Amino acid sequence: MLTPEAETLLSYLDGQRNHVLGSLEGLSDADLRRPVLPSGWSGLALVNHLAVDVEQFWFQGVVAGVTGAQGSDTEPDGWHLPVGTTASTVLDGYRESIATANRIIAETPLDQPAAWWPEYFPNRHRDLRETIVHVLTETATHAGHLDAVRELIDGRTWLVL
């Protein structure tokens, strides 16, 4: 059962996750794959990054210590979509990663230290609470990136549908 603090953190994190998915809603497959910013990533690649390098890496790998979780052996790289990956596979994968992360969050005390830590990250999170705040910050940052992508594709903005 979630504590009130964990419920609040998860509520804000879920809000940003929904923002990510809502920013891409209704785009064609071509637009989901089209890079519009100079960095060259697509909206679909960004969602894959959030599923693999963020949700799976931090909650399954770091918090739960799941062996073989994305990035538990090497630095993760979800920015690159394997050839032939469908949009629905990426979007459903993100939703599944969120559901798994939420189960881990519900089963883990906020003050529990990480079960595993990558050597290439110098600043270790003290506990699940810090990991949630880290993921919330990264997800919110990328939701903002997707706002810009969506506006450049078809003029749609998040607050004015």
C-alpha cells in the first residue's frame, strides 16, 4: 500500500507520463518517426528511451535489482529503435514499463536504498524517493521536448487541443 507521500509522487509522475503519451496521440506513423529537432531523434525514439533507459533501467534495474533489466550490464541506449519496430510496440512497451514500475514503487518503501547501482553514474541516489524524483524530472523534461516536436509537426499544443 502506498503512503500519502508515495501517492503524491506517483500522481505527479503519472501526470508527466500521460503528458508524454498525449503529446503524440493522433500522429501518423510517419510523423511519430520524423525527426524535427536538430538533435535528430523522433518522438517514437524518445518514448522508447523513456521505456527502456528510464522506466526499466531505474525501477527494474536500480530499485528492484532485476538481473538482465535494460542497462543492468551496460549503459542503456533506448534512443535507437530496432529496424521494423512498430509504433504500437513502442507505445505499448512504454505503458508496460510504467505498469511494472508502478508495481515496484507500490511494493518498495520510499527510504529503501537501491538494490543495484551502475558504476558509470557517480551520484548515487539515496533511496527510492530520490529515484522517483529523478525519473519525474527526466520525464517532465522529455514531455516538454515532445510539446515542441508536436507543435512543429502540426501546430498542436498540449494545453490547447
